[in-house]
Amino acid sequence: MAARNRQGWMWWCLICVAAWAGAGDGAAAQDGYARQLAAECDALVADAVRRPYGWAWDIAALPPAGRSATAPRPVSMQPLATPAAGLVLLYAGQLLDEQRYRQAAFEAARGLAAAQTERGQIPRRAVFGSTASGQDEPALLPDRGATRAGLALMLMVIDSSEPKPEALTRPAIRAARWLESQQARDGGWHVAFPPEARPAHAKRLIRLDDPDYRDSTYALLLSAEVTADRMTSHAAEQAVQKLLSLRLGTRHVAAEQPTAEELELIEQIKATTVPTTTSQPADAAAVDPLARYLNAPRQAAGGADQQAVPESDAIKANLWSTAYRPNGAIDQSLEEFPAGADVLASRYAMQTLLGAYLVTGQKQYGLALEAAARSLEQLRPPGEAQWRRAYLLDPTSRPTTESAGVFSPDPLPQGPWVTGTFGLESILRAVQELKVLGRARYSSRLAEHLNVRQHLAAAACGLLDDPLVLDLPLTRDEIPAYLARHEAEMRILSTPAPQDLPGRVRRLWLLLIRARLERMQQT
């Protein structure tokens, strides 16, 4: 009898072990994306250029036989290189609870800090030898991308660490100070145009049709949040206020370029002090070449502005044009950038305002967002799914027959009549949801996956082009619909990993999202 009991007990133990093993196999199968994420993070860590002062990555990894622990190695500090690699490792470490990935992110931030110039700029390319060195080529305006992305990574490592690492806090403040020094006095972000021109042949412009203005402002907003630095907070506010002043309802279209005679007169006027009198004729400013060239407001008697916005352009008044002079005027001499409402530029401007509103809560940012959203809805004909790229301020009869993709950063390559969605649906949906939920609840829902700070950092590192939108599922029931919408993107995860660093970090970003959704499905 005892023998039979022992035999029965043994069989019961074997059944339990088999059941436990089967359950483990099922959990492992369900956890496939987390395992894939860990494997690709391990490969990224293995390819890092490691030095005592920090880590970095080159665009293309060397084979193991070509690596050396001491030989000078070129590394890339551009947004989708070392900064983005460090950021995805940090987020992966938080998701998977893996300290080695968080440590790798810290080492990447140290590497960026080691490559900083004395003024705080992070060069696009550096050389990691016995020390880190790097210097960008001379340009009319230095590239800001590497510095803002490197700053974003440093800030997120600082934000996730206790105690705060002194090795990163000071470099982060220096990087923020350098970014602030690149702003114009009125807070605007200037770029050189044409981008490839030599400094002597390039001109300064404010361009809104690419992420530069948005991401530079995000970097300052993030820095002000993490470091509580008042100077940085003021610089971020200036950048947003400048953006608000660039709306078409507050702009004047600049007159044609002055003639040689007018330029000579301008120099004479600038060299003298001209007293302001109340007896000046009402139309004197209209013929003043200095006022015309600098686009000063034309004042009629009694102070009324003569350049009222035409009624036909009232809808466009809450939107933005493609490019401006440094003083905020729209330059008609720039044929590449016709005067009018550019919906792609308006999208980036609205994303900037969304970030500023979620961080600061300033009501005027939210009101400007709502006004811009209404204008975009009014510009699109009822029942239409697309917009024109640009809606010119001057009348035009050209048909809207050309078609485009979602994103085109080039200077209106197919003309202002190209049509597309330009990624506007997500920002319009975000504005509507923000209006319904309010700032606090909207931010709370964002944080179900990534909080506001994490979104700002991911955008600054080039990983997110639709930051701060409630696109990711909040419940298990929403996951199938999300995966169906993003089927083409997710299919990439079943293909061999790319060899170039930007491709690898973009894929890791997708893996982060997919592994996070996988965790949701398991709970």
C-alpha cells in the first residue's frame, strides 16, 4: 500500500513538473519580442567603441578583428547615432529591468560629454582615442542636431538616476548654454540657406518645414524641466513666443529687395539719428526704404495698421509659412518658399506648441493650438482626405493635381500645389483629445507608455516624428487595431537587422514598442 502511494506521489510530481514546463514554454513564446529586444540591445552594446571616459558608436560597426581598445576610432554624435543608441538602451533597461542597458546609456552620455567643446557644443563627428576630440567644419551657423540630441540623452539619464550623476549634470548645463547662445535675441532659431553653401554665400533664415525649430525648442523645454534652470526656461519661452509671432496673422510680407540707391540711403539713415515726430505724413513710412527693407509696420494716422489681413486670408492667419527672414518677415524674393500657409510647417509648429503647453501649462499655447487646428480643418474641403502643401496668400488658378507622401523636408520640390496628408491627422487628433481630457489627464495617459519628458527626448534624438500623441493602445483590446494600422512597420521586425546604426536604432525603437505591447497582452 505504501509502495502504491509512493508511486502515485511520483506520478503526481511528474505531472506538475510537466505542466510547469509547458507553462514556461508558453510564457517564453509570448515573450518573444522582449527576448529579441534584449538580443539586439546586447549586439548594440557589443559594437560600442569603449574608452575609460565613455562609449560611442560609429555609423558602421567594425568587425571584431578590426577593433582595438586603444587605437583612435571615428564615432558619430549625430541624433540617430550615439544619442539615439544610448536612449533606446536606457528605455530598454527600464522596460526589461536590465541594469547593464541602463549602464550602457550612462556610458554613452559620458562619451558625449567627453566630446564637448569648451563652449558646450557636441560635434557631429568625434575621434575616440586616448582622449575624445572633435570639431565641426566652419559654417555660417553651426549644426545644432548633435548637441540637442546629446543633451536629451544626458538629461534622461540624469532624470532616471538617484543620486544625480555630477559627471553629467555640468555637461548638460553647458550644452544647454551653448544651445541658448545659438538663439537669436528674440528667441528664434536661424538656419543657413542654402544649407550646402559656403558661409559667404549663405543667408540666415527661420525655417519651419523640418524638425529643427521643434527639436531645438524641445531640448530647452526638457532641460528646463530636468535641471530647473531659470535661464534655460526663459530661453525656451522666448523660442515659443517667437513661433507665435510668426503666425501669418501677425506677419507682413516683405517688399522686394531694395535698389542700389535705396541701399545707399539706408546706410545714410542708419548712420544718423532720425527723431520721431507726430507731424510726419501718414504715408511717409510707406515710401521710407529703411522701413520697407526692414519690414517695419506701416502706420496710418492715428496708429492704425495699413496692412490689414485680407478677408480671403483670414483662415490662414493662425498658421505658419515655410520660411522667414530673421526679423520674421516673409521674403517674396525667395522663390523656393512662396508666401502662404504651409501645412507641413504648421504641423511642426503645432507639435512645438503641444510640447510647450504640456510642459508649462501656459494657456496661450493651448489657444494657439486650437486656432491652428480649426484653420487646418477649414482649409481642407469637406469630404477630402488631403491638403495642399501650401495655400498661397496671392490668388492662384493652378489646379491641385500633384500628389506627395507624408513627409517632404525639401523646399516645396513639386510646387505648393502638391497634395498629401503630411502627418496632420495625428496632431489634429491630439488637439481634440487634449481639449476633451485636459492637460493633466492627457499627460497621464501619455505616461502609460512614455511620459512627456521621454517623448521630448525621443523627438530630439530623431526617433519620433509624431511626439506627444495618444497613438499607442491603452488597453489590451486596442492592441489588434494598432498592430493592423502599423502592420507594414512591424513587419520589419521579422527581417534581418540592418547593419547601419540609424537603421538599428530605429528598429530597436519599434522593438521597444512591440515588447511593451507584448507585456500588456500578458497581463
